[in-house]
Amino acid sequence: MVTLAEVARHAGVSASTVSYVLSGKRSISAGTRQRVEQSIRELGYHPNAGARALAGSRSNIIALMVPLRTDMYVPVMMEIAIAVATTARTHGYDVLLLTGEEGPDAVRRVTGSGLADAMILMDVELEDERLPLLRQTGRPSVLIGLPADTTGLTCVDLDFTAAGALCVEHLAALGHRDIAVIGEAPAVYERHTGFAERTLDGLRTRARELGVRLLHRPCEGGYDAMAATLARVFDERPATTGFVVQNESAIEPLLALLRRQGRAVPEDVSVVAVCPEQVATQASVRLTAVSIPARQMGRYAVEHLVAKLDGRGTDEVVLIAPELTRRASSGPAATRTPPPTGKS
Amino acid sequence: MVTLAEVARHAGVSASTVSYVLSGKRSISAGTRQRVEQSIRELGYHPNAGARALAGSRSNIIALMVPLRTDMYVPVMMEIAIAVATTARTHGYDVLLLTGEEGPDAVRRVTGSGLADAMILMDVELEDERLPLLRQTGRPSVLIGLPADTTGLTCVDLDFTAAGALCVEHLAALGHRDIAVIGEAPAVYERHTGFAERTLDGLRTRARELGVRLLHRPCEGGYDAMAATLARVFDERPATTGFVVQNESAIEPLLALLRRQGRAVPEDVSVVAVCPEQVATQASVRLTAVSIPARQMGRYAVEHLVAKLDGRGTDEVVLIAPELTRRASSGPAATRTPPPTGKS
DNA sequence: AAAAATCGTCGAAGCGCTTCGACGACCCAT
DNA sequence: ATGGGTCGTCGAAGCGCTTCGACGATTTTT
């Protein structure tokens, strides 16, 4: 391994000069700088990360804690993670991948050891165990998601409450009076995941305001679960003509089942989804949907964090305004009685 | 931050003793050990990662390079990444997340700076630019995937050639003589991704041996692309009764289109997929499939790497034997003429 | 013309840890 | 009893970098 000292010798300067060339923290004459840079290139020098971290007491690493579970939309997580990694690189940071498995211990370990300068937490629960620790450590952090108490924390998330409201508004404007909400798996609600509850809040509040009946049903992914859920929905509310789906793995099953039952989308039934854009456009019916801006969230998180690390940051909650894109899955409510029941 | 020295003072021993308690590299009397451990706990001591890396010249970090692209099956990547992260933790390593974006430079940077002790590369191309560098650096590495030349490299992957063969065998045994292969997006083949080409090899070779006709069509994900591809397939080979799908985002569209055309699965047409188990079981028809053992691959990769880091490792290529699970999507070929053409 | 400020560079201290050699204390065989 | 081993502990020397203060050499100010 080439060291700073070797570069210095090669360039005929002292070690500290090389260091200053690298960091730009003191002015260096153009000639010297060029000679040093030349030596760095010739020798293929890379500063040793450990030594840097030790001497500078910053590791230039951001820790990213992703959920371990895979009962929620995985591509969103992946997209966020990739956005975080690429954005971090543009600011000179690397990303350490932590899984939720270790829980609060990971926070202690990573901040305690100085492994990372800052943290990004995904899949934050309303009363998350990691938050008290995070507040304590004093290391900069950004949550992707929204806990119950945000004092002293920086959070970035889609405004799911507004997203829920938007979905109801859209359907109500089209004349739908009975709306079913197909939600995430029950487990997601049981552990009080913020985004799921907030969407529901938004849906319910606006539904009440607009005089729309709402039926919420959590649903495991997949075909069979969706079939059972759908049967229950129509059993309980036969007049249902609008669906809001917030569960990636229920979307395609729902569409297929509706088709099979002879309920046409959007003629008989309208479907609105809360999902990444890619899913909405690739579904068997192009879906009217509020998209989840995964990439944007990842980028945002990193940029806030970097700002904090540079001493410019503030604690704030950034809620990204939802956008509903009309596609082929929603239309005016039929004025006739609910559509024929299919063979199901 | 609590330091080693403070722990030492608190426990009434020297710093080196604390270090030896931590590493276990020299014997320590039970009494001393307990006193030190007690102090560590009381003070909430975490060894400083940078100092450790510097003094010990190992960072206890494994770099994982994931593909930036999202034109291939993302959940598989995510599952591998999570398996890597959790397995690494059980061996005392953390994982640094790199995206393919930086390319070979990332390899140089990470190994040059000693940021990571070892690397795992995903999405390896047949002639991957990163490989020469990897061989040079001498740092342990494991590839998930298989390049053209594996000398001096350790690789872990599903035996996609065997997987392809297995699919053909299964369909041939059921009496199918005309098989269509729905592949990944064209871009995947254009960049010579190993697993796609190897699957194709396996399919073709066994098809030739068994006297089965094979038609391969790359396919972008989604409904429309699949519709176009399917039309071309039946146009060119009307007698097609077997499908092999290696493209997660084409599966559900294919099933829906077949249904719409009045081709029953598995009565008229059999479908075999190469995909993660979760996808196979959650599809609208439970799919006969060769599953992609993502978790196993991630675990394997880390364990090989750790073995190498401990000086026990060897360079070898581990191909995981594919397993085909029969589910509801494949059955005997109809003896009658190809099924009716639907409204499409 | 002298004093003050600025610039470019250097030497040295130290970040917190690992690890090597040393050194008593103790146990065994002779 | 005496020499040779272990065993448990310690001190000190770095690992490669950052950063502070110092110091000539210029440049600016008065």
C-alpha cells in the first residue's frame, strides 16, 4: 500500500503538505499542488480509510438501516437504498448497510464505534425503539418514515395522509360512494407502521368529510388471500364500486379477480393504487395511482444528512406532496345497480 | 467517547490487557477478564472502528456491489443483499453498499483505501471490467454470478445451465414438443449477463438432445411488451404448448394473456418459470418453477469470504444444483391440435 | 523604511488501537 | 534446591493520517 509519506517523498514535500493538497484546508501554491497530484496519480495512492477516520474523527460513512422483513414492497426499499448509495457517493460518503435485525443495538454499535458519521433509518414505526437512542447519541440522522413523536428528529416521507385523502377525493369526484381499501398485510398494521396508518387516516377523514362509505381490509399478498378478502368485501358492501389498494402484491390478484367476476375496470369498478410508478404502469390495467417517490426520498435523506454534517442542517419534517396520476383504472361510477356477480 | 485507556484505568489494568480481553489472542486470568468486561459494560465502551482498522489493518467490512439497474428481478437482489448483511454480522463483519455505477473505480477505491477487507460482486458480466482489478488487488472476493473466465476467482451461483435443462426436460417429459422461452429484457442479453446466457445454453442443448423445438424471445417487463411478444410467438410457432419464463415482470402478464386468449394453464399450455419461490407461489397460477435460492447464495458468498479472510478459503466455483418444483402450471401436453385461438 | 499581515510550507503531536518483546510469578522436572 | 517452562500482565512502538503552531519569505500597510 502506498502511504501519504511515500507520496510526500516522491513529490519532495512534507506529509502535511500532501494532506493539505488533499483536503484543501490550507492554500498551496499551484506548482506544489500539481507536483503532489502528479505523484498521487503515478503512485496510485489512496488515503487509508482507517487512518483518516482515526485522525479526522469522521469516517465518511453513512449507515443505512433497511427493514429485514419482506412483507412490504421490496422494490421501493431497494430503490431508496440505491438512491441513498448513489447520492451519498456524490457527496463523498459511502453507505453501510444495516438490517433492522440488530435493532437498537446496531445504533449503539455504529455510533459508539464511530463506524458511521450519520444514520438513515427506514421503516420507522410509530413508537420506534431506536429513536430515544438516536436522539441521545447526537449523531445526525434522517428517518425515512414518520414516527409518532418527531421532536428533535429529521424525517422525510411521502405525505401519506394527503395521499389517502387524494385517493378518496378522486373516487368521490367520479361519483363513487362505496369504497373498499385493500391494505397491507395485517402484520404491518399490528406493528403500527406509520405510513400504513397515516394513509388510512387520510382516507377515513376525507371519506367522512365527503360522505363516502369506507371499508378497510388488510390483506396478505397473493392470489388466495386477495380472493378471500374480495369475497368478504362484496359480501359486506355489495355496492362497492371503488377500490384503493396499498399493497403491491395484492394489485394484480385484485385486477384478475375482478376480471374473472365480470366486473370491468374502470366501467364497473374503479381502482386507485398507492404504489411506485413502475408498478402502476406495468400492471395489466394501467393504474390510476399515487406514486411513491422512492428515489426522491433517498436523495433527500442523504442531502439533509450531508447538510447536517456540514453544520448547515436543521431538524425538520419534510412531507412530499403526493401526486395522483390518472390512468386507465378509474372512471365515473356506473349509475346502474352494482355489476353482475361473476361465477365466483 | 469512551476509550480503551479509560476502560483500562477503570479496571485497574493496562491497555494491552483490555485489548487482549477483547481479542482473546492471549490468555487472561478469569478474574481480570471479568473485571475488564465489567468495566466495559459499565462505561458502555465500543472500540473505535477507525483505530482498529488502522492498528489491525483490517476493517471488518465487506463491500457488496449491487447492480444499479433495475431491469432485472429486484427482490432477488434485495434478498441476496439482506442475506449478505445478516450473515456478515454473525461473523462480525459489516457490509458496505456499493452500486455498480462507479464500476471498476469502486474496486480500486475500496481496496486501495482499506475500507473493506473483501468484496462481493453481484450481477457479474461474462467479460466484467472489474475482474482484472480484483485478481490484482489480492483481496478476497466472491462473485455472485459466473464470468467467462473464472481462474483465480471464487464464484457462487445457481447452476442456470442445469436449470435450463431441467425446464426443458420437465416439459419434454410431459410431451411438449414446441417450447417458447420468454427471457429477460433484450438489454440483459446485450450486455452478456452470465445467468441469462447460461440458462439459454442449458435450454438449447437439452432441447436439441431431446428433439424439442425451442423459440427464444427476450421480453421487456409489463403487459404490453408481453402481449406483443406472445403474438409473435404464436405467429411463428402456432404449435407452442410449453413456456419457460425467466423474467419476473413477464410472468403475470403472460398468465393473464393466455387466460384471455382462452388457453388454459395447464390444460392447453404449460408454463415453467425460473424465479424466486415467493413469486412462483404467489402468481395467479401456482407455478411449476426452478427457484432462485437468493438467500442461500448470499449466505454462501459471505461464508466463503470469511473462510478466505481466516486463511482457510479456496478459489472455487460453487454451482448450486437447481430444483424444479412441480406446481399447478404444468401438465401433459394435449394430444389434440393446439388450443383454440382466443379473441386476440 | 519599518511594522504588520499574509502565504506556503514544515515538524511534531496525537487520534485509539494492536502487537511484540519483556518480565515477574509460578509450577514442574531434575 | 535449581534451571526451564508456562502463564498473565505490562510498556512501548507503531499503524497512516490530520491539524496546530511555527517560521521564513513575500506582500501590504502605515
